[in-house]
Amino acid sequence: MIEIIFLSFLTSVYFISAGIFFSNKILDIKIKNEENIFKFSIYGCIFLSFLGLFLNYFTNLGKNINVLILVIFLTYLIISQNKFLLKKIFISSVIIALGCSILIIADTTYRPDAGLYHLPYINIINNEKIIIGISNIHFRFGHTSIMQYVSALNNNWIFSDHGILLPSAIIYICFLLYLLHEIYFSDNKILIFFNLLLVTFLCLKLNRYSDFGNDAPAHIFYFFLTSLSLKYFTRIDLSKMGEISVLCSYLIFNKITLFLGSLISIILLIIKKKLYFFKIKPFIFIFLFTFLFFSKNLLVSGCAIFPIKETCVSSLFWYDFGSNRGTNAEKTMIENEAWTKGWNDQGKKRLNYEQYLSNYNWVKIWFNGHAKKTLIKLTPFFLFIIFITLFIFFTKKKDFINKIKKEKLSERKFIILLLILNFFGILIWFLKFPVFRYGYSYIILFITLLLTLISYQKIKLMEISVMKKRINYIVIFLIFILITKNLIRISKNYDENYNFAPWPKIYSENRNNMEEQNLPIKIKDEVIYYYSKNGTCYYNNAPCTHINFIKNSNDEINFKKKYGYKVLFFNKIDTNK
């Protein structure tokens, strides 16, 4: 337990130092003593993602290079910052570490996806530079999250393999603390109310580490982007626009299904009526990051956005043309869409994927299955935020002010535009990929923005001191729920005896968390990948897949080296061209 707390503390300092470097050198933010420190940890995650992706073009992210990067950023922090700020970072990191530890201790990873491809892909990054065509042994390697590069960077000689578990927990706790800081130190009543609703969701529903996976960090970044946009709206400048634009691009790298959120920067540009509202350094950073990310996608899968066929380059010899294989983009797209729409919930007589998706055959089954479960899960959250809204409406008259300051730019109109944006997000989510974890930030933001809009006039008229005093009781209750729920889980699971307990299991799901002996697959006496017989690879030998290509000779993977890179492909065309 002490190890988890200490490594969470060190990771927090590491992320904050990288975030301060990024903010100073790229975003041109002058770091002040009164800054909300927690946002720099989020910016540190962004910069480390970029750094990890860039380095992986040339080398694996092994323990040696990772510990060197850690030392460089910690040294930069000590040299560049004053004593007051260092003390503030130290205290903030202690709080972050305690929060992370409560989340992680005696919990599990996100199953089954962690064992299927989250942990195996991180392991690939730690052990190999980019492998061209790696999605040909597992289609999910074609659409991994940028967060996995941060996780890979966090595996070094100090943190060991378990360092890969910390980044998503750090992001969650830092965002929660960022919101609380804004609630207590901001004088923007609309922002305070909106942030309170987000805190409610984090504490009541998004409160288990085992539920995070690759999805939660992406949605958290969208929540953060929206909150920051509301904060900066009336006083946006070049530096703040750089922050928003970087977040918009990073959102896509995390989860392409949240692409509509990236339009926030365009909305702000239109409202401000300035088409060239960028500083050059953030623009160059976004351009390089975008180029590296989509080039990486082309290298690993043959598609800029796997599995969207229209983004695939068929002339690349590692692109999979086999329509009967799961690694084919078109087949993967149809299969994924069918599963998200409840294909597996059909009765004994099952339609194939194409038939199921045609003529909205899926709607009734989806509503009776996934939609009902989602509604049940969200009911406590909906009831609680309605209670908060009614609480605002029934405030006594003496607690209201008489006048509202006239706004130069309509904050209300901006909220309406964000509301419309998320409505279309929900619409696309429903029509294309209606699984809650793929698009819940659209739903939550639509509901919270709608309630903020409904309550807008009342919130503006309310005395801020009275508002903060009453909100204080709500926040205490929410944090109590979050901590209590996790402490109950810890008390139930803490006595479990397995290898590296109480860390979540990363090597296998067997009782002892021991490394699995996966089958090495060789081509010309060289091990190309490993095959897991039990269906999950976890953090073992890399690269690893649970898909058995040996059964069918037509699906045999071919291998060669080109320009120093490993290339995996299906031999359907002349690869010497």
C-alpha cells in the first residue's frame, strides 16, 4: 500500500513538471503562484503522450529511456520554479497520491479489454518501436488510445511495470480536484454550478478504477475541455485559445467517437470573429502531433482512422484486404456497429450483421437491452442533479441580488451552442455506436448544460457567498460517497493473496497473477508474436494476440523487415513492389 501511495505521489510530480514545461514553452502560459496546479498534471499527460508517440517512431519505450525522461522533468521543475510553487506542488501531489491510492488499491483492471488489448499494446510500446501492420494480429491494435503511450512512459526502473496503471487514475483525481478548486475559488456562478454537476457524475457514477479503461480518460478530457471553454469564454486570448485548441485535437487522439467536441475551438473562433486566432507554437505542436498520430495509424493498420474504410490506403501492402478476416477494416466496422447495437442480445434465431443493421431491426432489441440498463445506471445521477437544480430554484429571495451585470458576449448563447453540439453528438452516437461507454460524455454534457441553461437566470441572481456555502454541503456528501464506496471495496478485497497485491492484476487473471506461458509463433526461426490460448494476453510477452491464425493456412501472417521496421502482413499481393 505504501508503494502505491509513494509511486502515485512521484507520478503526480512527474506529470505536473511535464505540464509546467509544456505550458511554459509551448502554450506561453506564465505560471503564477495562485494557479490551479491540477490542470498542469492534465497538460503534462498531453505532452508526455506526444513525447512517447514521437520516440516510439525510433525506439521502444524501455525502462532506461523512461527513467531518463522522468529525471529530466523533475530536474527542470526544481531548477525553474520558486519555493512557494514547489511547496504547493508537493502538497497537491500528496493529496493526488492519496486519492489515486484509494482508487487503485485492491481493485481490478478494466475487464476484459485490459487483458485483450490495453495492456498488450502498452507492452508492445515498451518492447518494440512501431510495428508496421500490427493490427493484422489483432484488429483492436488499429484503434488504440493515445493514453497508452503515457502509460508506457510510466514504466521505468523506479515505478516498475505497475507504473502503467497510474496515469488514468492520476487524470481522474486531478480533474476532480481541478473542478473542486474552481468551485471554491472561482467567482463565475455559472461555471461553479456546471462544475458541481460534473463533480456529481464523477463521484456517483465514474468512481471505480475498474470502470475506467481507455474510455474514462477520453470523456474526462472532454469534460475538462467544456469546463475550460466556459471559464475562458468571456476573456479568451491567444494563450487561452492555444490551450483550447490543443485539448480539441487531443480529444480526437483519445477517442475518435468524440470528434464533435473538437469543434469547440471553431465555435470560439466564429464567435470572436477572428479566423487567425492562434499563437505559432501551439499551432506547430498541434500540426506535428496530428501528423504523428495519423501516420502511426497508417503504419499499424493501413488506415488513418481504423476501421473507417474510406480512410484506408489500399496501396499499402500491409493493409488487410481479406474480407473474411476480423482484421479487415470493413468487416471490423460492420461487426463493431452490430455489437454496439445489441446484436448479441437476439434470441435463438439470429440475423447476420448486415441483416440486423438494415431497416432499423436493431432498435427494439437495443431499447429493451442496453438502453434500459443504461437508464437504470444513470437514474441516481439524474435524480441528484435535478435535486441540485431545484435547490437553486427554491432559494429564498433574500439570498438573491437585484441586478445582473450586462455581458459583452452572451455566455448563454455559448451554452446553447454547446448544447446543440452535444445533441448532435448523442444523435450520431445513437445511430452509429450506441454503447454507453463510447459516448457518455455527450449525454452527461447535454444534461448538465441543459440544466445550467434552465437555471441560468436564478444562478446569476444568487449571492455567490450563499451559493458556495450551500454547495459546500453537497460537495462534502459527494466526496463522502466516493471515498466510502472505494473503502468498502478495499476492505472486501484487501486480504486477497496474489502476486504483487494489492496492485490490480496486470499479468493474468488467474488466482496468483502469474505470467502466462504464451505460445511463441516463429517465422524462419524468429519469434514474430505470441499466441494466448486462454483468450487474453495481459502484460506478458509482446506482441501477443488471442486470435489463432494457425488453424487456417489462408490466414497465415507473413513477416519481413523494411528500413529497420518489423512488418506484419497477409501475403495477398506482391510485397516487393
